[in-house]
Amino acid sequence: MIRTTLFTLAVLLVLPAPAAEAQKSPFTVPRRVFADLLKIPLEPPDVNPTVHSTREEEGLIIEDVSWPSIDGDMAPAFMVRPAKAAGRLPAVVCLHGSSTNLWAPQNDIGMPNEGVDRFLEVAEPAFKRAGAADRLVVHRPPGEHAMTIESFEAAFQFFEKFLKGK
């Protein structure tokens, strides 16, 4: 994954830009090449999100949302933002790739149990269909969000198995 990403970035940086396109924006050509590599449209897709639930906890608004992706699958997500914020806010998008090591303590405010359950309802059948059921590893220990020795060990074992092939 890291090699593929670095290769993609290297390709994007060394490709020559046609003069007319280069004048529009320095990002025009890399965006087009990246879209071509991923076989996705250059223009952003229409996104019609559905909000499944909204709640406030400890000064945060947590929304359980989903939207149809360009390939027809539903993309689930949690949107977390300060309850008293106004105006535009920066966004952090965390995507998961072909292997997932999910550490989701049962009382973790950032990973509500109903969201983890919903994720697993979608992810488990998808991983099985792809012949990669062993690449979805889920840990749901008791407690709140914490980086414990057990969570580091689980991550280390996951990386050893799927990144190093051991």
C-alpha cells in the first residue's frame, strides 16, 4: 500500500503537463492523472448523505451518516464536531483500505457500539466475498478509548501478518 501510494505520487510529479492545462492550476494534471489511475470521474460526485442518528456527548455532536458511493455501495461514516462550533470547520477523513485492524473499546465515545455493529454488518460480508475474511480483525475490549499495551500488540501482530507476510 505504501509503495503503491509512493509510486502514484512519483508518477504524478514527473508527468509532463500540457501547456494549456498547466495554466489552469498546478493541480489540474495531477488530479486528472490520479482520476484516470483510479478510474473515477474527475468531477466530484453528487453526494446525498442520509443522517441515521444524531446525539450530543461531552460537548461533541456525533452523527451516524451514509451515502451511496460512485460504485453503488453505501459508504458509512461518523461525523464528529464540536457542539458549539459555528461556520465552516476543517475535516479529517480517515479511510480504511484492504485490511482493517479495528480496536473499538466498548465505551469509546469515538466508536459507538451501534456504529461498530453497523460497520461490521457491511464489512464482514464484503471481506468474505473478496476472499479476505482474515483481513478484517476486530477487537472490542471493555473500557474507554485508550492506547494500551494490548492494542499495540494487536496492531503489531496485524502489521506483521499483512504488511510483512509473517
